[in-house]
Amino acid sequence: MNEVLQQLNKIGIVPVVVLDRVEDALPLAKALMDGGLPCAEVTFRTAAAEEAIRQISKAYPDMLVGAGTVLTTEQADRAIDAGAKFIVSPGLNPKVTKYVLDKGIPMTPGVCTPSEIEQALELGLDVVKFFPAEPAGGLPMIKALAGPYVGLKFMPTGGISAKNVRDYLKYDKIVACGGSWMVKGDLIKAGKFDEIEAMVREAADIVKEIRTI
């Protein structure tokens, strides 16, 4: 497993962040760091994403910052140039995935079927995003898929919450879980970074409870 993915495995929960304003990037990054989850998947759904990744990467070089919802090679270039250390996509686009991997940057494309998994294996991946996790069958589906694909590990995202994340983390084929419950958009917009930090700390405590870090 790639070094960055090994780091994500130790962190256990990846906060999936949507930032509408660049000025929220650094306060949010501080809340994540202080709360004990020194990573973020900043989704490329907003105009603020690229600059947010750039500012976080400069201010917190020890933080593992990646870009999510990357759909094109152009977005991948912008994210990597801004400092993204890993790339995530909702689905598996072979062209984009190969492009990112050829740059030496780890990428976890989204899959939820055996056929998509086999495309991922063909590209040389040993970790994939399972998305949307809960709607696509959740942990039982991951366990079913893991049966024939023994060397593959998963990063489930979609419907993960404080209520079910323990079950996912207990399964040895899970690298980390993506989740947004501790970084809700309304809290970010309201500047309630103390509340975010408290929820991040609770999430980090769950990881410590389940795994030895």
C-alpha cells in the first residue's frame, strides 16, 4: 500500500469537506488538526476548493490534504499543483485514474460492482473507494466483494456516521472511512469551529477505541 494510504489507514477517518469560502479553510484545518484527524478530502465541487487546498497545504504541511470529486485530468492537475497529496473520485474513470497514478499521486476511484473492481485491479490499484457506501449495500456488500478480490482494500464513503463507523473500522479490509458528519456545511458557514473540533475529537476517539495507532 502506498505511503499516503498507509497514513490514511493510521488516521482511520477522512473528513470529507465542502468549502464554499476560502477564508474557512485555515480555521477548519486547525479544528481538524487540534481534534486529532490531521487530514481532509476537500471536494472539487466548489470554486473555493483549489485555493483552500493550497492554503491548507502551506499553513499545515504535516496535514494530509487531498482532493475529492475529481472528474477530469484538468481538475487533477489543479488539485496536485495546489498541494493535494491524494486524489479521490466518485466513480472509476480509467483515463483520469491512470493520469493521476502516472504522476505518482495515489488515487482512490469509487467502485460498487465487481466489474469496476476488476477495472481498478487492471490499473494496478490495491485500494478503492466504495461509494456510495450505505446505499450500495454497506459493510455486507464490502464483505461480499472482498471474498473473490482477496488483495483489495476499501475506503467506504457515503452514509458513514458516528453510529455505524465502528462496524466499518473493525473490518480488516477497510483502510479508512470517509465522512462528513463532523464537518457539516452549516457549522462551517456559521464559523462554529469549536463544535467541529469537538465532533472531530469524538471521531478520532472512535478510531483509537477500535484500532491501535
